[in-house]
Amino acid sequence: MMNDGAKLGKSKWFNIILFGLMGQIAWNVENMYFNLFLFNSVYNGASQTAVDGTMSVMDAISKMVAFSAVTAVVTTFLMGILSDRVNKRKWFISIGYILWGIVTAVFGLISRDRISVLFGLSDEIKILSATVTAVIVMDCVMTFMGSTSNDSAFNAWVTDITNTKNRATVESVLAILPVAAMVLVMAAGGIIVGAVGYELFFAGLGIFVVICGVIGLFTVKDSREGKKADEKASFLKEFTYGFKPSVIKENSKLYLTLASVCCFQTAVQVFFPYLFIYLEHQMNFTFDKIIGGLLSGGTVWMICKFIITVAAVVGVVWLIISMGKLIDKVGKDKFILISVLLFVAGLVATGFIKSLGLFGIGIAVTFAGYGLLMILLNAAVRDFTPEDKTGMFQGIRMIFSVMLPMVIGPVIGSKICEMSNTVYVNEYGVTTAAPGNEMFWAAAVIGVLILIPVAVLKKKGLKK
């Protein structure tokens, strides 16, 4: 293995947190603000019903998301294979982040005025159409850079530098970073955009991503001492390698773990995209109320509430990391079944709960199982990934953990929401179906399916 001990050292931990957090911030901005940029900036003041008579703003957003998802999966495959061959993750990570930051900064420069000058257009419909196309193309370029540096190289590098003695601990930290990034983006993004506009917002983010890449040139060290990739094999052969029955059989533990990940993430995608809508319209809960509650009362009471909130967050982080260390110490076999049961039981209970207080308990149990499964399964995927094809298998991982769940899960969730008897009036005054508690039960049913590959995997053993 690349690292016989459990300790990684300060430099590796620094890079794990730096690139992990900055990557998640960049992805969150793309997911949250690129759509808003298209809606508010590109379409603002123009027809929001059609581009060239066919593409509405929602169609444009849908196409951008779809093209970006395909780009992410294909890029992770191709660049993962290339990073295996070159055998230098450092350059893919660092240069990739630098280019990722530059493209992100340039994204904010796109406008109808600039596009009209650049292409010599005067017709408003053609200008709008060309601008939307430019946004979609640039989003795909940005996704290419992000998937090269983060999804492919960084994730492969983490696998390279860790081993079975420390992977659950590392995964516990990586599990915290997306949540931290989401909170930062949600808390600061709207304020910054409102204050300086999209152009400076994207430019500022891009600069931070570039700085991250530059730091990596001096701090990231490659630790790939296992088998080297077959440089004579064609890209097509490498691309299709992970789909061969013989390869699947040879790496059965990996594919069983990936099947578990797919069932788990699909279950999450059934309810998670609709969770905040459910909280607002079924539980009368919004983030504005939380912020209002924290800011209410006298100064002393506000400070006390702030300290309690920070202490609670620190406590949760400490608990997650402690669980990761415990899993590394006693083994994944001891926790896998209880993690699935916590996740499913929490979903079932949450579906029956009508009061906000009890809902908080139910969803806490759900996310306890969710957190444990994230740590266990992601660490197991790294354990069972062949050392000579770590980069290439990142593409396979993306299919099972991202593409399939994000295609299947939301569709099921949407159908369940449509079947619900609950409705609400949206901001446009239109009565529409509201997510109902049935979505948690649907997620629980899919969650039970995790037990099928897990049972087989448990018989084979979760040790490498």
C-alpha cells in the first residue's frame, strides 16, 4: 500500500481540507448560482418564454444541467485514465484548479451586450440565443476543469495516499466539507451577489480557486507506489475496461460496494431535492425563521444563542470525525448493518411525524445513518479500487454515485410528490403539488435495497 501507517501528516491533511473544501464551494456555486445567473442576468429584461421560438428559460437551465452532468462523467473517465498513465496527480489537481478558477472568473463576463459585439449581432432573439449557448458551453468547460481536477485527480489522489487504517477517518472529514461549503455559499453568496453583482462574484471565486491551485503546486506530493497503468492500452480499451464481466467478477467487492452506494444515493435523491420545500410548506419551517430567532432578544441572549449554535456545530463535527476514527479502529463490518437500519428506520419514522420538534428527531436519526453510510461505503470503494487503475475507476464511481442516482431518484420523488394530496400556492400564484410525507417512505423502500448487495458484501468481508 501507499501508506502503511494510519497517520497522514499535516501536509496531506492540509491539502485534503483545502482542495476538498474549495472544490465543494466551486461546485455549490455552479449548482446554485449558474442557474440563477442564467435566469436573472442573461434573461433579465428579455423574453423568458422562448429563445428562437423554442427554448424557454427552464429549457435552457435543463439543458445546461444535462450537458454538465454528461461532461462530468465523460471527463472523469478520460482524465482519470490519463492521470493513471502520466502518474502525476499533482499536475492534474493543481493546474486543473488554476484553469477551473480562470474559467469560473470568465463566466461572469458573459452578457448579451458583449455577445452581440463579439459576434456582430443585432437581432435580440439571436443575441439571446447566442448568449444562452455561450453560458451552456462555458458551464461545460468549467465542468471539464472541475471534474478533471476534483472528481478525477483529487479523488484518485486521496485513494493513493490513504489506506484501510485511515480511510474512514478521511471520509468523515470529506463528508463534512460539502455541508460546510453549502452553508458558506448560501450564507454569503446572496449577500455578495447583491452587493457587487455576478461579474465580481464569479471573479472573486475564480481568484480563490486559482490561488488554491497555485498552493497545490508547492504542497501536493504524489504517493503512487502501486502498479503502474498499462500505457500501451488504448483509451477505448481503458474506457470500457470497467464494464467487462470478467473485470466485474474479479473486483466483485468493489462493484457490490458501488451497487450499495447506488441504492443509498438513489434513496437520498428521492426526498432530498424536495426536503426544503416540504419543511416550508408542511412544517412551516424556513431558514429566515432560524436567522430571525437567532437575532431576536437582547444582546446577551443573542450572544448565548450564537455560542450554543457554534458549540452544537463543533460537537457534530467532532462526533462525525470520531465515528470515522472508530470505524477505522474496529472495522467496517461492525457498523454497516446498523447504519442501513438507522437510515431506513429514520425515513420510516419521519414519514409518520407531523410536528416540527419530532420531525427534527426523525431526520436526525436518518442523517445519522446517512453520515455513517457515506463514511463506510466511500471508504470501502477506495479500499477495493485497483491500485493501477485508481483514476480510471473514478469514472465508474461517478456512474454509480452521481449519474444513476440523480437520474432515477428525483424522478421517483417527483412522481410521489405529484401523487400526494397536498398542494401549495407558489410565488407565481399557481397552485401546485407539494411534497408529501410519502416521499420518505418511498426513499425507505429503496433504502432497504441496500441490504441486498451489503449482505453479499458482508459474507465476502469488508476487509480488502
